[in-house]
Amino acid sequence: MKTEGLVEVVMPGKVEPEGLEIRHGAVPAAGPGQVVIRMEATGVSFAEQQMRRGRYYDQPAFPFVPGYDLVGTVLATGEGVEPGLVGTRVAALVKVGGWASHVIVDAADVVEVPQGVGAAEAETVVVNGITAWQMLHRKARVRAGQAILVHGANGGVGSVLVQLAQAAGVKVIGTASARHHDALRQRGVVPVDYRTEDVAARVRELAPGGVDAVFDHVGGRSVVDSWRLLAPGGTLVSYGSASTRDDEGSKQWPVLKLLGRVWLWNALPNRRRAYFFNVWAGRALSKNRFRARLHADLTQVFAALQRGDITAQIAAQLPLTHVADAVRLAESGTIAGKIVLNP
């Protein structure tokens, strides 16, 4: 009988996708409170695109195994973990380490995937679903009848955000390039072409009194326009700085600038609010509270997937060993949804 071996992708430094390395080794053993997950699906997120350029603001030192999240089956449990967990399909948010055939995770950090939901489907809504759900319901606290603007409405987070918003009875305006407009219209989104249209002018046309929330992953100049498009009482949720992906210089500066703007706007005497959303916020202060919130919210996202409120958008599935092709495709700007890697 063939024994299992570990296959993982290593990011050795600032490299082109072809510079990512495949490493083989022994399957790690679970320590106390841990589980070993046999990966069935992991994904390419914007975070990894920034990491390979050394641009993700709190990435570990090179070399490391990237991979923000994963879905798989519990292969083994460590001391103090319920042995009955073996064979259960689970999801985990890990930030790094997911691009591997076997991953060690604290048992308290896994969330069970419901029966009938496939691994690749579930993978598309782990980091993207948690981010969308928490921004929409914990930060912006949207209500039926409101109108929102979603930048990158065809992207990994944007496509989930749009569907969750519509399930909540919210009107959605979404920016995307023209080739994605038909798909967005079919979802009930009013599309705006950020390449050829004056986005701010078009949004004011569609929502003369302003929008109730804007979700902005672009950063830079975009976030200032987003703030100005808010209605009284509206909320801006900034959650990235995609516009600075290819910049040189400090990787912290774009985020610090965003945080400074958010602080300043919130200090002004107005009825609008701004947030910089980080899915890991609060983990250092209270790991238990962070885990409880993550578990509750991802369970809600999986339930929405089961109900059909959201559908999994899988742009492509490739083997883990073809990770260079997967990253190139993810960075091409031609896809809608998520690139999923399988073992």
C-alpha cells in the first residue's frame, strides 16, 4: 500500500509565477489540539499575487508556503481533539500554508462543510465569503431597500458580495470591465465600466442622493471618490489597495495611508463612517471571540450557498503542481470568479 507524501508550493522570494517551487516531503503529524487536513481544494487569492511581489503588508519572510484558505478532509487528530473528526470535510482560513497536499491547523479553527457542498464550491466562499459577509453585515450593516456600490463586482470577493447583498434586498451598482457586464446584468447588478466611464458621475446619475455603502478594494485615489459618493449615514468599507500591486517601495505605506484617511474621515463632524477591513482584525486581542465570529459567519455563508442565495464561481481548476499557470491566469484580469487548485 502506497503511503501518502506531502506536496507543497514554496514561494522562495520575489519571483515570477514560474519561480514558485514544488517541494516533496513527509506528511506532518498533528500536535496537541491540531488536525491534519488532506487538502481537496485551495485557491489563488489577490493576497498571493501581492505576496510574490513582496507587497502584502504583513506577509512572513521568504521562503514560505502561501495559500490563504483551504477545504479538505481531516486525516488525523492530535491529542485533545475529538477522534470522530477524522473523515469530516472542513474549511480553514490560514493566511499562509494552504498550497499543500496536507496542512496542519488548530482544530478550533476548522469549520465543517455541509453535506452536499463540494470541496471546490466551498473553497470559492471561504476567504471571499467571510470577507463579503463581514463587510456587508458587520461593518456596513446593510438593510433591504438600500443601494450600494461594489468595485470589482466580478471579482472573487465582489461576486460573493453582490449576491449576498441581493439576498438581503439591496440594490447593487457594480464596477467591472465591459466583458463582464452581461453576466452582472443577469445577476441584477447595474454595471459601470471603470475603464471607459466616469464612475463617480455615473453613480451620481444612478443614485443622486448617494449610495448607502461603498466596498472598495482598489485604494489610492479610488477610495477618496468612494467616500464622496456616500449618502448621509453611509459607510465606506475599504479592504485593499489593488491599485498599488505593481508599485515599488514600502508595502506598508499604502495601508498606512488608507488607515490615516479612515481615521481622519471618522474624526470629521459628519454622519458617514469609514472602515479599513481586515479579516484578521481582533485575533490578537481575543482568539476565542475571533474564532466564534469566523465560525458563525462562515456557517452563514455555507448556508447561503446551500440555499442558492450565492452560487460558486469557479473560474478554473488546476492541479497544485500547475500553480504557475494558475497564478498567471488569476493575474490576467480575464476571469470571473476563483481559480481553484486541487491536489
